[in-house]
Amino acid sequence: MRTIAIFVLLLLEAFSSAADNAIGADRPADGARISGRVLDQKGQPINDALVQVQSSAMGQSLWWAFEPQTRTDADGRFSVPAPFRDIRYSIRVTKTGCADATAGLIPEKGDFVSVTLNPAFKTKNIRGRVLDVKNEPVSTKVVLIGEYGLRASTESNEKGEFSLGNISDYIGQTVPLVRAHGQVSRMDNIIRDGDLEISLCAPAHLKGVVRDKVDGKPVPGATITIQPWFASGFSMETTSNKDGTFDIEGIPPGKYVYRAAAPAHFLPAGSWDWGREFVEGPLASGETRSVTIEMQRTATVKGQVVDLEGHLVPGALVCIQSVLMGDYRSEYRYVAADERGRFTINTAHVSFSDGKLWLAAYSSEQGIGMTEVGPLISGQVAEDVVVKLGSAARVRGTLADPQGRPIKDFACVVDYGYPIYETTDEHGQFDFGLVPLHFGARPPPSVTFMPPRPYRLLGLLGGVPEAAQKPDETEPQYYQYKRVKLEPKPGNDVNLAVTLESAQLLELTGTILDSQQRPVSGAKVYLFTGDATDATWLTAVPSFRDTGSRGEYFISATLLNSAVADEHGHFKFLAVREKGEGMPMGGPNTDWKKYCVGVRSADSKRGKLVREVVVPEDKNQLDLTINLPDLALPDRSKDPAAGDFR
């Protein structure tokens, strides 16, 4: 399970230290904070919800490196740092038993946000019993640790029985954590469903010393983290003392991997790309194990951040890929430039064949800059590195329909390499905050306005919704996508007045029959704009690709909508007659005037693609009768580029 990264809530600041002048969770650059409250549908506070904050305005590297997170208190309140007051932040809230919720905020416009969590669509119950080493029931706290940083807790009764309800079905694998009377549950089983019997046992004990691999000297201040080999989201950590020694007690027995990080040292990657296995094997109940961890020295990069005119930029954030193992989201570290724009940052990416690394810097008023450093070797200090920032401008505006009425709740996206999302308010207004402009060879950014579509399935990676689109749907009003290029001068506000063009709805109906002219119930029907091919329409990649004669990839079709045939073989759904401007999918080879209809049987074994479907511009209805062949579809399961709409 090497893709465990998506399951784990890892420490994103493993390498940060006061010596690096990094921004800690309690010390944002300018003292700003984002505070808020998480409530349920009835307005009651939600405790222990996970709150994560990021800003895509900072660029891709800092999007991963800067992700302060916290959990709500008993009153549902939270507070996290905001290093810049004039950019847009996205806030993501998760809680087991609830659907995830997001919100956006520019701190200078108000630093408090209220988030409402709705119940999850599908939940499950997990029951069990807790027994001690003498097989006697135990009344104690039971914590269930799930994927994506989610967790739930309850108390077992005098019979040792417990029940955890309203557990989100999608959290998948979980592990129980129970401690009582100096005993602990084991950490070597993955629980998904069913009744549990948790037998407590004596905990394990890990101690050791951290040394420099070259000179053998102790490494003080190293953070040692252990996690189960399947990375459930549970971890234990400690920090090495002045003599390099460390001690972790009360460890639930099980198979673990470990990581170590220090301001000027790193642990080389092992057989796992996110941690190293203990050679001695799993930690047993009651075992005390002593280990020696050898670390290598990082390389150090020192320099200054300047703007386009060469002036120093104090407080800029500087980011570099640093960690060799761990969740890919935690491989970046960042520091803050001092009052003279100077910075010192370390990286574990040393002694590689090419050795090239990108150093990124960001300031809200000057935007993003990047420079290449390397190759670097262990212990090397690269000095006098200069990162020149680009420029930035405030981007805001108003969105209206052809009659000049404001359009609310429409998605707006600034795409400059890493998108910034915003939604229009009740007045049709949007505000992206300060947006990076030119940097490097990148083209100027643009703003794309993305009106909703009837049950659009962008990003579908398997699974067709059974809910049918209402055939008589005429509201909300539909509009064409629109893209506006930005050419502002640095430091100047951009105030856009955007009018969207109304879009025509296309109603697609039809009947699916087999070779004997009998209706085929449960058939899955897909509508594409453009020219899909037999080689591409079966894949689950939203931007359908085909290989040209020169081996180049090009986009040939875009999925607009899907439906499922009823017991009579009938299907019906709506789609917007697209023009293509600003569409999130489609390319120069997409013909937005043509349509294709793909049909698959309920068991996905038979299918047919109807091409060259033309609907005259003065028509908005299409009725088709499609006969499914008896022959089975080709097996594309061994094609790594092909997915499946199952």
C-alpha cells in the first residue's frame, strides 16, 4: 500500500525549527489569524472537527508546505495562522459522520468564518468489546482513528461494550486505540466493518540514540516519529535530547516504520518511500527495544528575496523540496525571510545525479519567483542565492446576466499555474485578493467563469450516479463558460464587469434495445461533445485522449452528462449546448458542434458508440433508438491508460 499518502495526516512541519526562522503554528508573519466556528445543521457546535487552511495564491510548493491545521474545541471554535492578510485562503473542515465542507476567506475583509457540516450521505456502525490481559471487561475510552485525519471516540460500559455510530462509510480502514490501567490495544489490525474484540496487553517501549552518520556525534533536537506500517493516521513522536538520546513509551504493539528529521540532518529513505522499517520486525507486547538512528547532513541554501526592481522583500516565504520520504504533501519546507529579505533553508535532496532543485519564494504584494539551485552535496552551504519575485495585483469584479442582473453562487477561477477559486456573492461580486501575475516564462493569468451544468460529471473516475436528472429542469438559468485574460499593471486593482451569455439547453431522450428489439434496463448512457472514438470513450479519464499518427496525445471529446436507462430502456437527461470558450476540458481538436453517444450494458460487457450525432442549431431536442450488439466489449483492463465507467 504505497499510496498510503492519501490516508495519513502527517506532520507538515517536520523539518521546521526556530533556527530556520520558520513560521510556526502560533507565530504567523504579521500576527493575522483566521478564526471561526463549525456548526451542525441545527446550529449546534461540532467538537473535534479537523480544520485545514491553505492558499493556492502562494503557488504549488507552498500550497503543500503551508497547511496549518487544528481541531475545533467543545464550542466548535478554531483559530489558525494567516501569514498574509490580503490573499484568499481556502478552509477545509472534516469530521467523521459528516460531509466535508469548505469555505473561503480574505483576512483583511474579516477574520471569522462560520462553517456548517451536513450529515454524511452514507454511514456505518462499529461495535465491540474491550477486555484486559485477564480477559476481564474494561470500562474506558475507545478512540477510532480513520483515514484523512478523521477520528471518533466513545466510552465502553462496565461490560466492556461500546458502539460507535454515524461513522462515515468512506473513511475505509480504521484502527482502534484504547489505553487503560497501563495496558494498550494492539496496532496491527485494520478494521473496516463488523464487531470488534479488543484485547489489551502490555505496551512496547522504544529508546535509542540519533547520531551523525559521518562523525558519529549525537544529533540533538531531532524529531523521531513512528507510525504503523499501513499508516492509519496514528503516530507517536519525541525529540532527541542534547546527547542524542530519545525515549517513546506506551507504544501499542505492532509493525511500525520510523522517520527522523532535524534542522540540519535527514534520514535517508529506506525500502518504504515514506518511512524506514525496523530491521528487528514488529514491536512486541512488553518489549523494550534500543535502536541507533544514523542521519546525514542536509545541504543549506542562503540568499535573499528581491522584487522586480531589486529591492529586498522582508517577510517573504521561501520554499524548497526537502524531505526524502513521507507523504508527498509534506516533502516541502518553508522559512520566512528576515527584515532584510535574507533566508536560510535546508534540504535533504543531496548527491543526486542531476541534483537540480527549484527554490520558490512568495510575497502577497510581489507575487511568486523561482530559481534553480544545485547540484548540492551533503553538508554543502550554497550562499548568495537570489530569488526575484514577479508582480501581483488585486483582482475583483461583478458577474451579471445579459439583462444586467447579478449572478450569485457561480464559480470563478484564476488560473496562473495553480488555480485560485472564488464564488460570487448575492450581489454577483467576487474578490480573489492579490493574485500573482507574470513570473518566469508563464503567460499572464486569466479568469474563467464556470456556470453550473445539469448533473455534470467532470472528474468522474468510476461510478455512475443512479439519480436521474429532472427532465423538465429549466432552473437555474444556464450560461456559457467565459474566460477573461488579465493584463493588469503590477500593484493596480483589476475591477472586471463580466456579462455571461445565456446557454441553450439540449434535451436528450432515447431507448436502448438489444438485438432482439427488447428494452435494455440499467444501461449507462454517456453524451460527449466532439468526436469520441472507440479507443477513448471507454476510458474514465475526463479529458478523453487518443494517439495520433505521430504518437502525440490530443483531446478529442468531452463528457457532458450521463444517464441510466429505466426498466423500459428509456433514458432522459439535459445538457448545455457548449461553445467551448473557457471550458475546463476540450482543446483545439474538440468540435463543439458534434455529439457522440456511448452506451454500456449494466454489466459493462457490451457497448456501442454512436458518432456524428448532429442537432440543428434551431433544435434543442434529440431522440435516439440505439441497439446494443451481442458482442462483448474489448478487455481494456490491462491498459494502464484506460479506466472504466463502472
